[in-house]
Amino acid sequence: MLSGITGCEAPGVGDPCTPENVPDGGFVGSESFLELSSLQCRTRVCIVYRLDGDPRLVVGDPACDEPGVFCTDRAEINERVFCTCRCDGPDNTSKCSCPGGFTCAPIFEQGGEGVQGSYCIRSQLIEDELP
């Protein structure tokens, strides 16, 4: 729940996090994933934003030598896996203001009303996707 932060910059947006639930084979780079009850985040929301692979497996780990294991560079993980908050959505729940360096971007159009909406995403990631 994000109550009490409406109109103020959300504390903790951009902090590192590691999702507890990672699909077999890792994440798909064309999708985003939210973990809504992350105890690692002051916002309680950890996002994996368009990351290919498993953020628990970093290039250089011994597991990366296994066939079929896709490991990711630490810099890519740090950039694409972080604490966020919902800055816009269809329901009347509290919403946050994105801090500097972050853009309120539409991420989830489907799902329940408590998930649908826009989230604070690193501005550079959004700019990199523009044509």
C-alpha cells in the first residue's frame, strides 16, 4: 500500500531489489514484472523492467557455465531491477510522484485495478526505447 506518499517523491524509488519469484529460465526482455509485496522496498513494489534472464545469476557466477543458463551483466540488473511505485492508475488508491531521473510510464494495461497503471521507470530506459 502506498498511502501517505501522494504528492511527495516516493522514498526508495530506484533502490535495488531482487524479486523472490523468478520464472524458470528467467525473465523475457519484452515484458515487465511486478512484485507487489517486496519487503526489500520501502514502496513494497519491486519491478523487473524488460530484463532478459535471471537477476539472481550474474555473469561470472559458476552457474553461468551450465547449459541453458542465461546470466545477466550486473550493470544491466542494477538498471532494470529496482524499487518503484505506481504513479497513475484507474482506481482511487494513493499514487506517488516520481523522483528526478524517473518518468511516470504506462506499464500495465491489464490485471486488477490495484496493478494497472503507470509506474516510475528510469527516464533513460524510456528514452532509449523512443524511435
